[in-house]
Amino acid sequence: MEILQQRSTTAQVWQAAEEFIRLFHRENAGAGDPRARLAAVRAELADTGTYVHTPAELAHGARVAWRNSNRCIGRLYWNSLRVRDRRGLTDADAIAAECFDHLREATNGGRVRPTITVFAPEAPDRPGPLIWSEQLVRYAGYGDHPSITVGDARNAPLTEALLQLGWSGGAGTPFDLLPLVVQGVDDKPRWFDTPADAVLEVPIGHPDGDGWADWGLRWHAVPAISNMCLEIGGIHYPAAPFNGWYMGTEIGARNLADTDRYNLLPAVARRLGLDTSSDRSLWKDRALVELNRAVLHSFDRAGVTIADHHSESRRFLSHMEREERKGREVGADWSWIVPPISGSATPVFHRTYEDRPSSTAYVHHPGAQERAQGRDLV
């Protein structure tokens, strides 16, 4: 199994560990003086080349990593993240089963709960397990059809690779669930069919009716990122799927609307009877708003947690104010924080941010994006 990145030296791990342990003790009143814990970590590093986080350290580190996520607008609730400690698991079968349980628990009957499941870390003598799939739930993309692209075009390469590996494919609809691809320690990547009972899907209709139901549009309730590495105090957890809940524009302005995804704006415009002969009619803008109305309406009707971009923008500024009162600086990437529609109508548009790096974070390691596309899977 390929080692994903050059190993950190013991000195580098110690530097990151010391920073994190001091932060943990500073932010957890009952943790006490950090000196004894620092001495224990240093001795463990000298003896084994690594160290083991306590359950409390793991939980706080995962939450702080969310707090430090410069591209995430929904960080106000960072301290509510549920942490499922599965560090003892290295086998692909057990990891896949826990990923599906993660989805069931996070879905919570529609009241989506921010959740992370942390599997075995990298160690000096072995890499950690990997989840190749970009998210725990992804829809197949079957390539070009005579009239449309069937499914999610972003996932066409992964779909083709899985078909070559023996996956029989779904029913051929635009929303067939892809298998989950997991690589255990000292194992090849393998695919696991996604159980239907692990995925709650929301049918997409429009509040004004207009026959949208006959399209069969739908989207899954839980956005669980699965190909990022959780880094805490110099320790890397390469398999640590995590989720919050959707902001409506992620679905309505990106997943269903992007030209390299479902590309639904032309169809929505036709359904609305808009003039598509010129961009100056703003047909794309009008179709985009109606598609986003449909997403929010549908999730609300189904009783599934979703945020709108206006409310979430205000909450992000509340998060910044709360953190600044605690003496903590908030990093952010403007291009990700500002919503993809009506940006200037939200308060996050009218200010600047500093994209601050952190040693406790969720990061894409080299090769993660390529694996998500199924490269070298066959």
C-alpha cells in the first residue's frame, strides 16, 4: 500500500503535539496542568515514534479541526460535533460497515447531526486505511446519453472504474447510489454496495407545483466528506468521514446546476417558459433561484435539516464574533464563504478574510482527488 506522504520527523510531530496538548488543556478547564501529559507524550514519541490521543483529546481535536475549516461557512456549531471513535479498525469490511452506520446515525430521521467517525491513524510502521470515495454518498454517472448525461457527470470516471471491477451498476437512473470504495491497511481498494436503508433521500418538487414531481429529482440528506485526512497534533487519521448538514445552494446552485454535474438550468428554464435565446434575459439567474427554492421547499416538506444561505451567512458572522470574544482569530476563504447565488445580498460578502493555516485541520493529502475519480482503481 502506497505511503501517501513523506513521514513527519519525530521533532515535527512533537512540535505539533505540544501545540495541540497546550491548546487542549487551555480550552478544557478540567484538564489541569499540561506538563504531565506533555512529558508522557514526549516519552511515548521517543519510544514508538508516535503517540495515542486520549478519547477527550480526539474529540476536541476533531471539533477544533472543524472550527479551523477555512472553507466552511457553517462553523457556529463546531462544538456540537459527535465523535465516533473507531481507531481500532483497519479492515475494509469493518470500516465500510461503520461508514454506513455513520450515515444512519447522522441522518437521525431527518434531524441531521454533525458527526465524524475516526478510524486508525497512520503509524511509523504502517499507513492508515483510506476511503477513496469523495463522500459516503455519491450518485453514479453513466456518461453521455443521446439526449442527456445520465447521472452525476462528476462521478463518470469512478463509475466506469467500478463497472470494470465488476459492479453491475444500478437501475440506470440519474440517482443510482454508487458503492463505497475503501482500502484497508495492507489491502487493495474494494467496493461495498451502499445499503438503501443507510441513505435518506429527499424528492425535489417546487412550491408552485408546475409538474416538477414527474422529473424524479432527488438528493441525499447527509453530506459526509470521506476523502480528507484529519490531522491533530501531528497525528494523521486518513480515514475520518465527517458531516454537517447541507446549505441549500450546495445542492441547488452547484450539484444540480453546474454544467459538469447535472446541468439542470436549461431544463428548468424550459419548464418555466423562459426566453433562453440570450443571456441578457437572465434566464440562468431566474432558473437558478427557482431551483434553489425547490430544494429548500422540498427539504422543509420532508422534515430534513437544511440551511439557507442568508441565515447561514449571519450565523457565520456570529461565529466570528463569538470566537473573537474568546481571543481566537478566525480564518476563512472568501471564495468559499460567499454563497454561489446572491452573494452581495449576504453580509459575508462585504468584508475580507485571512486564509489561516492550522496544524489541526481537515486536509486533502496528495492523490485524494485522483482516487475519488477512480484513478488506478482498476
